[in-house]
Amino acid sequence: MPSIDEQEDGQSELRIVIPGDIISKDQKEDENDNSTLILGPGLRQDSDQIVANKAGILRNNGNRWWIESNQKRYIAATGESVLGTVVARLGEYYRVDIGTARPAILPVLAFEGATKRNKPNLAVNSLVYCRVSLANPDMEPELECINPTTSRADGFGELKGGFVFKCSLGLCRRLLNPTTPILTLLGDHFPFELAVGMNGRVWVNSNSCKDTILISNAIQNSEYLSQKECESMVQSLLD
């Protein structure tokens, strides 16, 4: 049975898995570890075993495990942040395109401070930054624009201006890492806002259209570059 090899610092070594691989968690669990294991995209529970259902790199962050891959078709997962476009309003909810097989549902009350008398009024084609509150293979994904921990927007909601581009799901996950070199390098030279959706969409807004396009191109080109190569690319853009 395959198992995760642990390094001395507790981080898992790079490991590529394919659908059907059985992931052993024996090495993670010890006598003092009673934390609940949270399975992310690419992993499922089959009886008392964890099985991979897609190919990619096995990642873990403490008790949260997932498979990172560069697939383009997004499959909604509870708790993930996504960028979506409003495609219709039907009574008490919006239909939002987030790149899944079926549009997601965004209730009009799933916003900070929303009440039956005070509802947000989003136009068709509006861009919204949401969190997946419910995901089930047999149902439409359900979204919300609040942080369930604080009941506040915390950055979720309608996004105005800026520019949206698409990229691989693997790049989106790396952009959410605070140590991602390309964002640090760009932030040293350009003031900009960024919203990363786990569904392969990224929103960028800066002081000018020229800077926005430059930042967007730099992020897309950084997917397969090392830190030194990212530094050279950013320097060439400044020159």
C-alpha cells in the first residue's frame, strides 16, 4: 500500500498519484494526534481508506489533504473561494456561472447585512467573489458572499472594474500561497488588488489599464517558472 513519506520538518515529500491509489495516513497519526482529517479535491473516503480519484501531486497542510493538478474543468468543493458571473436572477436567488457543469445558486440573503427588505441588486454579467457553501455531485453548488466564521463580507461580494483572466487550477492554488514569488515581486513595483478563485479565474485591478495587463500577463507566464526566472521576467517588464 502506498504511504506518505514524511520529512523531518513534518512536510510531505513530493508524490504523484493516479486515480485508484490508496493513501495511507498511518504515518501522520500518532498517539497524541486526534485531529480530524479533512479531504480536499481529488481525494475521497472509501470505507476506512482514502483513495485518489484524479491524477496530480499529493499535498497536505496539517490535517488538510488534497491533490494538486492542472485540470481546466472545475469541480465545486465546499469551502473554496470562486469567481463567478451572474447569468440570471430568479426570485430569491441568482444563478452564477463558476465554470462547473451547471450554474451555481447564490441566495440574495447570502450577503453581509442582507435582509428581506435590504437585498443586494446585482445586474446580469456582474462579477462576484463567493465562497462555496454547499457542494454535492447530484445538486447545483450553493454560494455565499460572507465568511461563515465572522458573518462579514471579508472581501467577498461584487467586484467592480479590473480585469478577469483564466488559468489552470494548479496555478490558482499556488497564487493563494503567501510565499508565491511572482506576487511578491510584482507587489514590490506595482500597487494592485487581486482576487483568486479556485475555479481557475483571477481578478486583477491596478492604477492603470497598462499595469493591469502587464500584471495579468506576468502571472499567467509564471506558471512554469522558477523564482530566479520570475525575477528576470519582472525585471524585463520594468525595463
